[in-house]
Amino acid sequence: MEWVKVFHIVMMVSWFAGLFYLPRLFVNHAACTNDDIAEQLSAMEGRLYRFVTPMMWLTLLSGSALTWMQWDYLQGEPWFYIKITTVGFLIWYHFHCGHWVKTFAEQKNQRSHVFYRWFNEAPVLALVVIVSMVIVRPF
């Protein structure tokens, strides 16, 4: 089980790296006025999204395996359900990022760089909740 935890943490860190960086690309892309740079940013967004999507799936797979291995222990633990709910939000966030990758690629973005600056903060808050729930288990 310890190796599954190691794998889960490494995949989670890799997924979060993408969730932190991709919206930063959106900030720069939304503020960009140069077509060549906008095209380059769009290419970077697409490659990053395709790279981190398998990390998301591997995080979810290894997390599911850990849950299955410890189900009797986790059953009825409020912190665990808060963590799972937050992970559900991150899955939505991830796929919403994919929507915006497509929107930028099609040059149909209607949002400002300020919006994406705020949007960029969501995974940080989710990370705080998840780590707090797993380490401190306040409930």
C-alpha cells in the first residue's frame, strides 16, 4: 500500500502542476495582442492539457485503489467525504480548463485576463482543503 501512496502523491503533484500552470497560460493568452504569440500560447495550452490529463486519471485510479484498500477505515469519516467532494470540484475544473483550451484555440475567448487570474486561484484553495483533510483530519 505504501507504494500506491507514493504513486498517488507523485501523480497528484504532477496533475496540480498542470492545474497551476495552465490557467497562467490563459492569463497571458487573454492579455495577448500579438497573433503569433497567441498561436504559440494556444499550442502550449493544448500540449500541457494533453500531458496532465493522464496524470489526473492516474491520480484518480491510485486514489480509488487506496480507498478500496482502506474502505473499512474510511467509511463514515467526514474529512474523507470533504476531500472527495473537493476532488470532484478539481475534476470539473480540469475539464473546464479543457473547454477553455479549445475556446482559445478557436480564438473565441470572451473573458479578460483578470477573470483568469481569479480562476487560477481555485486549485490552490482546493489543495489547502485536501491536504488539511488528509493530514489534520479536523472532522
